[in-house]
Amino acid sequence: MNFLKNLFKKDSPKPETPSFQAGNLQTAISKILVRTAKIDDEFHILEEKKILDLLQSYFDLNADDAQSLLEIAIKEEENATDLYAYTNVIKKELDLNDRKKIIDMMWQIIITDENFDPYENNLVWRVAELIGIGTRERVQIKKDFLSKI
């Protein structure tokens, strides 16, 4: 009887190595970036690549983990109804300078497709307000960003 148990035990699938587990902040920022890319109803490959680059850089992730995080964000963002769930996490967990970096990252995605859409500007405004960045700061971030390109 033990022989049969051992025979089947050997053939049973081995547990997979743990895959990337995204933290709440990582997921929140990723979803904001995906929403930014998709707000104009077009999700270009260049925007996807830019998001991957930003995630790798900001969170110090390898390419595979950044890809996993992006896939999580895309899937979860499809069912999202509002911005509050993401922005609340960002506002609670990041200081003002890091929250400003999120707005800067949004602008990096917006210019990737070289098409400025009014919905994109509106999204930046709404996110900035929800994460505690005032109008003057938001406008300055945009000016600083545009002066670099």
C-alpha cells in the first residue's frame, strides 16, 4: 500500500515557487499609471514599456517582477470604479515629495504617445487633489516636467 502512495506522490505536481507578491502601495501606484495610459482609450506598447521602466526604477524591481506588477494592475484596474482606493493608499504611505513623483510619472506616460488628451490632464488634476497636492504644486510639476522635454 505504501508503494502505491509513494508512486502517486512522486507524480503529483510540485508546489510552484512563490511568484511576485505586490504590496498595496505598489499596486496602487501601478493602477494609477495604467489608468493614466488608458484614459484616452488607447493603451500603446510605448506606454506599457514606459510603465514597466517606471515601476522597475521606482520600486527597484527586476523585469519579471515589474511585468507581474503591471499585469496585476491591468487586471485590477479594469474593474475599478473610482480613484479613491488607489489614491488613499498613496496619500497615507508617501510623503509629499514622493507623491509629487507620482504626478511626474503620470506626465511621463502622458507624453509617451505624443497625444495630449483633455482627459489625461483632468486625471492628473483629480489624482493630485486626492493625494494632497494643491493646484500650485501640480501646475509647477507640469511646468518642470515640460521644460525637461
